[in-house]
Amino acid sequence: MKKKKSDGCSYSALSVWAEDFIFAGTSAALLLVVCLFQNYWYLSFLALLPFFYRISKSSLWGALRVGMLFGITYFLNAEINSLMMQPARAVFDILAGIALCSILGGAINWTGRHWGANPLFISLIWVGFQFAVGRLTGGNTLFGNIEITLPFFHTLSTLFGFIIVSLIIVLANTLLLLAVEKAFELERKRKHVISGGEKSWGFSQYRYFPTDTISLLPEGRAPPIIVLL
């Protein structure tokens, strides 16, 4: 019995890790697409939705794990070419990126638990994360060259630096996530009201018997009438 219980616990732990990897890996993959292909710059406004959503539904340790998986997926792929040319530097960048992503996940989760899901707080945390990544890994922005692709962002980047562009992108991601969650919440409430109305309507219909149908019955205790031709 103990063995079965341990097997069940290990399976549950693996499923949680797999779900975390799906959400974190999806966001990392979308960011990598933005970095590699400038024509897909608009994905940056959606890329962080799975990552932020999973963090908001996790515990503090779970958020650290999601951040770690996000960092592993992103930085291992981003630094794969550097591993061949400058392996020592690339390993340092990968480890530093993973550590910073883990701290990012934990910080966003902790902030959400104490002050709620505030898009501005999340954006400011990302700005600090972006600044640390730039200092440690040599200016990796995680959003590619989006400031060059869009003239508006290019102007903002020239005036205030790329940090303001990064803040706007993350703010858009968080606001969109809140809007999607609000829409799903309203839809669940609407379905709950409709399903409640259907149940009451069905119950009343079940209790209703037309008078002409009852009049056709001969008697409540009488046997069926057989007509012989």
C-alpha cells in the first residue's frame, strides 16, 4: 500500500512539473520567436500570458519552479550558439538567467499574494529583472529588436531607453491577462445562471401533467382495458 501511495505522489509531482513546463515553455518559445523573427513582433504582447497565469495560480515554491523552467527553456536556446564559441561565458549567462527568472517568478507571486495582481507592480518587477539580465548577460532584452521594428518604440527607446519599452510590453501582457480572466469569470457566472434556470424549468415541466391525458386513464387502480375485436 505504501508503494502505491508513493507512486501516486511521484506521478502527481511529475504532472505538476509537466504543466509548469508547458506554461513556462510556451512563453519562452514565443519570446524566442520574437527575437529570431522581427516580423512577429506582435507576439511579444501575448508571449508572457501563460507564464504570468501559471505564476498567479501557483504557490511561492511553485512560482520559483515555473520561473526556473522559463529560464532554462529560454536561455538554453538563446545561448546555444555561444556555447560553441565561448562556453564559459555562455554557461555563466545561462545559470545567471535561470537564477534571475526563478527570482522573477517568486517576486511576482509574492507581490500578488500581498498586494493583489497589480499590473503596474508586475511591470516594475520585470523592469528590475530586465535591468539585472542586461547587466549580467550583456544586454539580452528578451524581446529582440522590437524597438527597431516599430517607429513608436524606436522613439521611446531613443528618449528613455529600452526599459520603458519593456515596461509597456509587460503592462500590456498583464492587462490582457486580467481582461481574459475577467471574461472567463463572467462567462462562468452566465453559464451557472443559465444552467440553474434550465434545472428549475425542467423540474417544473416534469411535474406538469396535461388534464386531457389524465382524463384518458380509466381509474388509478384499474387494470388496462383490453378491447376484443
